[in-house]
Amino acid sequence: MLKKIPVAELALGMYIHKICRRWTNDPFWIGLVEVMLDDIEVLRRIQQSGTQEVWIETGKSRVLAPGPSAASTAPSASDDTTPTSLEKEVLRARVICGRARDAVMSMFTEARMGRAMDVGNVQLLVEEISNSILRHPHALISLSRLKTSDEYTYMHSVAVCALMVALAKRMGMPDDQVREAGVAGLMHDVGKMMIAPAVLNKPGRLTRDEFEIMKAHPELGVKILMETQPVAASVIDVCLHHHEKVDGSGYPHGLKGDQISIFARMGAVCDVYDAITSDRPYKKGWGVAHSIREMASWKGHFDDVVFQSFVKTVGIYPIGTLVRLESGRLGVVVEQGQASLLKPKVKVFMSARTGKTFAAQVIDLTCPSDPDGIVRIEKPTDWGLEEVDTLWAGSPA
Ligand SMILES: [Fe+2]
Ligand SMILES: [Fe+2]
């Protein structure tokens, strides 16, 4: 079983599954995956590196770590759904995202090792994510877009889960179907655990042969889910069909239009949105508003009705979009407008004319006393802005 422990508890004789730190090219850290820790110098270097936590495989370790395992620790779901501000919910959503990512990593790793997944906590996680979305509709879905390369597959699952929950709510689905949509989002890519790491984590475009290997992940995922109890039929369906396209050009079955279930059509939109807006080792993620426009232009890919609901879910100018205003100010979208998706709240902080920053201030584009409007979307890199998301999400802890 996998267990996350503080580095202070790491000892010789423990089998390291993975070190919790940002991805690096350093061979020292790359080599510290799935290895027995039996060198005192390696242990010292890990302890002195400032790294906080490490995943160990208890079944392969010669010594035991104290305390309960992360996989078996049930998170307690908060049933608080009182609406709150983005700022406040981001703090809670960050904790929920971290917990969900760790749970997905633990479940998916069990699957990779050929063991039955323990999905006991999944319902509770989806409930937590759902409650966060009720407290603030955009905090968690915006936060789960921000992910490091080494946590991509796991955080992508959390992000698709959150988007599915928000989309299902927007489409007016009953609570039990909202929950199923969330679980389906969380599990849709479990089959990727059976793809060779050299293909799955390749830091570049896949060759035709590699893509053919990757295309097996929906069917491989179904095999895993069939051995996992209890899993709803809709969860298996999304896993199998989230890469189908309404014009029949998708895979694995080339289904068309209504042949694809509503859940799978929702999964297709949420999956692509998170994939193209996320940074990868070989490619910077597209801007959120740009991604919505691109997806709208892909005829035959998505179901129109589902896609329109999705746009209403994330906004035409999703949180984190850098925009230029008529007044010549540059700002980042921090809230969707209640009355119009075209008039969000924007945190302005820079003059587009002079390129100089000023004290950030949130303005409401629906406010008649300070009339202003969005002229266009800007690319953060064109303005030397690398960390534009910190303007609404703060700095990661
Ligand atoms: Fe997939
Ligand atoms: Fe995916």
C-alpha cells in the first residue's frame, strides 16, 4: 500500500515510490522513483533538500512507517455550502485539490500494480468538490487547471471531475447524476496507468505508433473498472467513450451524435478543455478564453448543446484571462459577471500604454459609475507576465 510520510520519518529500508517535489532534470531526483532506500548519503541529501514529503510503498519496505496510510485515511466531507468569495474558497479548494490528487494517485498506482482499487473515498471526495462548487462556482475549477508536470495525470483527473460536476449542475441534472458525472471525471483516464511510462510521460509529440498505443487507454480503463466494485455504468461509459467525437471521427468505436451518451459528450468537452489549458513539459497551456474560442471552432468534435452549457459554466472570459480594457488598463478576470458573461469583474494592475504597473484594484464591468469594457484578450507572455494566475489564486503554499 502507498503511504505519504513527512521526510523527517523517512528511514533506510523504506521503499520509495515517489518524492513529492517539482519535476526536475537532475538525475538524482529522477532516479528516486520505485527504489529501495539503502544509502545513508541519499537519505541525507533528501532530508537536506527542503523536500517535505515522500510516498513510500509499505508492502516492499523492510521497516514500517508510523501512523495511518494516506490511502486509508478517510477525508471528512464538509457539508458547508454557504456561498463565499473567490479569495476565501481558493484557500479551501487548494486543500481539497491536494487531497483529491493524492487519493487519485494512490488509486491509480494500485491499478498499475494490478491490484483492485479502493474506491471507498471517491464518493466523499466528489461530495467535497461539489460542495466547494456550491460555495463558489469557479474557485476549484480554476485552481485545478494550475498543475505541475509531474502531477499532470492525477490533477487532470481532479480537474475533469470538478468540471463535470459544475457542468452537470449547470445542465440541471439531479444530484445523483451530478455525483456520477464527478466520479466519471475522476476515473476517466485510469487506463493510462497501463500505458508504458515512456509513452505516457514522453516530453514531446507522440509518433503515430505511440499514439496508437495511447489510444488503447479507454479500453484498458474499462478492464480496470470492471474489476472495481461498485462502479456505475455511466462511469465505465465515460471511461470508454470520452475520446469519441460527434462526427464519428473519434475513438475507440467511431460513435456519432446520439450514439454517444450525454455523460460521454460532457466528458469529451471537460477532458479537452483541461488538457489544452494545462502546462505540459513540452508545451505551455493555452489561455483559457483562447481555448474556449478554439474549441468552438472545431466543427464536429463536441455536442453543441453540451458545449454551450460548458461555456456558461466556465465563462467566455474564464477566471485567469488577461484582458485589455477600453480605458487602456490591463487586468485579470477574477469573477464572472452575474448579469452578463461579457462583463466580469477584473483585477486591473497595469497600463497598456506605458507598461507600468499600479496598485491592483478590482473593478466590476457592470458598474455604471466606472464604465469600461473588454477590448480584447491579451497573451501574458507578450507583457512579460509569467505568473498571472497568482493575481487571483495567490502563491501556492
Ligand atoms: Fe483520455
Ligand atoms: Fe483525459
